[in-house]
Amino acid sequence: MAAAAAISAPPGPPRLALHLHPSPSPSPSSASPLPMRALPALRRRLRPLTTAVRAVKQDAAVWTPAPVSAVGAATADGSIFHVAVDLSDAAGLAESYTAPGQYLQIRVPSGGGEEIKPAFMAVASPPGAGARFEFLVKSVPGTTAERLCGLRDGGVVELGAVMGKGFPLERITPPDAAQAVLIFAAGTGISLDLAMKPCCFALQYLAQAAPILQGCHHIYCLCSATEYCTIRSLVEFGFGANERADVRLYYGARSLKTMAYQDRFKNWESAGLKIIPVLSQPDDSWKGERGYAQHAFLRAKNIVNPSSTGAVLCGQRQMQEEVTTALVADGVSQDKILTNF
């Protein structure tokens, strides 16, 4: 099995040098402040420099190589895969994952082939689950995700540092602070693959902290896109679901064939969750909820006490905006609408 040891990019990235050519000093009478209308243009001119600086920082990031221990289909249609990475020789990286909803960058060494940008991905397995990271990955042609899904046991990937603060579970702890928790997940909101673009978890880098939810009796958690893993990590990490009065998971997908983690539903239900599947493109035999996760919630929403209601959103921007708008209109404080970024 390939050993995992921290490596870094080649030393000495090229420095960015700015050559300033002073112009004649203006006389006091000719000096004037920069007009406000010029600021947008100035920002546009500085943006390429900012991007270059960020690129240098990324190139200098420390990467940890680790072997893949399992790759397999996660859905009946074979569009989404489970990918497990062995961290037996990278205990420090495993231990740095402390909160559900955190993420990292992952890349597949090219082996002399075409280099592909790293992907941001949430860790699907819960913190403390051992020396192993699991991911839920949707294969997208021409991306790191496609390469990951094509690996076999023993193939090597490189992982960046764990990032983000994850779900602020202390905001709904102890269970008396939120006796009702409604969780919404759609697409692959049960894990997150940001190979194409960061949505809910480079998840916009999961960096913002959410307001305290002390005293809330209703918590709504919504997930979408490839964020199923973030919800899996939340549920399996544990947040006292069986000590709360009402914990529901609205789980959205196109069809049952594209719905991951169905094999885990029984365990999740035994932990205190009620799972409500929501299908956007079901076949004629489907008798359950139809549409999108947020729409199923909006059709049936029953916010008894807005002042003691909170929300946790994880997923596509449109879903977040629709839910936030509806909750705020019903009197829920925006300070109590949480995200993991």
C-alpha cells in the first residue's frame, strides 16, 4: 500500500514584482481625490493581480498523498460513486477533521498526463470515524471527479488541508434548544463534490459563523447539489436526534435510481430521523413527495412559533434564497438561518 507523507509543491514559486514609475508630483492646486465612479474600474484592474496571488498560495499548499481503499457505485444508475481514502499513514490529517460539513481539496496525480484542477469536496464520513475519509462523488467528464471515480483500490490521490468550520452544532445544543430539527437534502447534499464550481461548501469556503440558536424549537436543515455527504456526516456524527421531539430529513433526488445512501436509511431512522424522499423526476409508480426538497417543505410548512424556529441551509444558492425568503417572511429571524460556509 502506498505510504502517505506530506509533500509540498516545488519550492520557490516566482515572485510577483511591481515596478512603479513615479510621475511628476502634482501641485497642490491640481491634486484631487479619486472620483468614486473610478473605483469599479480600479477594482477590475486589480482583480488579475489578486487572482495571481491566490494561485501562488494554492501552488504552495501542502498535499498529502494517500491510497484509495475503495471505489464503488453509490446509486443504481451509476452516476455517483463512493470513494474511500486510507489515512493510516496520515493520522494528523484525519484528526484535523473535527466538524461535520468541513471540506478539503483533492487531486489525482496526472502521471505525466494532462493536469486537472483540484476539486473541493466535503468529507462524507463523520469526524472521529477512524483513519479513513469517505467522499460521495458525481462523475463529471474532464474533471478531477471523473478521475476519482475511475480509480481502483490502491490508486493514489493527494489531499489538501481540512478547511471550513463545518456545521456549528453548538448552536442547537443541548437538544432542549431545538426540540424540532427539520433537515433538507437534495441532489448529492448528502455529500459534496465541488469539482465544477464551489456552491454550498467550497461551499463558499464554509467560513462564516452562524448566529446562536439558543432557545430555538424548530431547526430546518436544507441541502442540495452534491452536499449529501455533509448531511451524512451530520447525521452519523450525532446531534442528539433521539433526544428531540421531531427530527425529519427531506431528501431530494431526481429519482430513486439517483438517490444515494438508501442502504443507510434504516440506521438513520433508528437514530431518531424520519426520512421523507422528494423526487423531481419520478416514474408513474411513485406515490410520495414530488418536486424539489424546498418546495415539499414550502407546501407543508407549519411554523408554529417563528421566534423559536431556526434553519440550517446547505445546497444550491437558489434553494437557499427561496427558503430564506420564505422563513423570513414568516417571521423567522435571519440570524437563526445557518449555513456551513
